[in-house]
Amino acid sequence: MKTLYTAEALASGEGRDGNARSKDGKLDVALASPVELGGNGQGTNPEQLFAAGYAACFHSALRLVGRKARADLSDSAVAAKIHFGALEDGEGYGLAAELEIALPALDRETAEQLVAKAHRICPYSNATRGNIDVDITLVEVAA
């Protein structure tokens, strides 16, 4: 891989209950375990940050392939859900992802083709492929 950009961040404190900040200071967030995991929920958590990053990255990839195809991506959006859970073998924890894609200006066939292309080029999709389950659903297309 030829590196084009490197993001740097530091997590400190108690891991999930601490702080995370980027080297340039543009991101500086309090971290807190969610209530569902026994925490107080008074900050963000790694799964929310991952969901936001994956949604933004996939949407960017979708916009790129859409521009190349001269497709109408008006009001397009990507929602990501990141699931955290115990692995079935009892050895640690894992993640799974769901992406919900809205392409309201496109017919289903065109939308599916663009989503498949975006999934092939998105860095988050490439990083997760073969490592975690990623379910992709078109939730809105033109009638």
C-alpha cells in the first residue's frame, strides 16, 4: 500500500472510560462504556466512532463511484450500525456491521451496482472483509 494519509490518535484513561484525541486536536472526546455494557453512557465509545467512520467512508466511496457513473446521488445517505458482542467460543469479543444505504433518486438495479462497487473500494470495507460480518441493505430507492 502507498500511504496517502496517516491519522493519529491517543486513547488514555481507563480505555473505554477515558479520553481519545487526535494528534491535531480536531477530535477530542470523552469515552464511556455504554449503559448496555455496564457503563454510565456519559461519553462516546469506540463502536460509535467506528460506525461514524464507516458510514462516512462508505458514503464517500459511493459518491465517487456514482460520479464516475454519472448517477444521480441526490439525498443519498449511509447509516452504519456496529454490533459488539461476545464471541461464540467464549474467547473475547467481536464486532459485526450493518450498512443501510439510501439512494432515493436511483432505480434498484443501478443502486445495487453502485453499492457493490463502493463496497469493493471503500477502505473500511476492505479492512473488514473476511474479518467481521458486514450486512448491506438498500433501504430507499426510486419507485
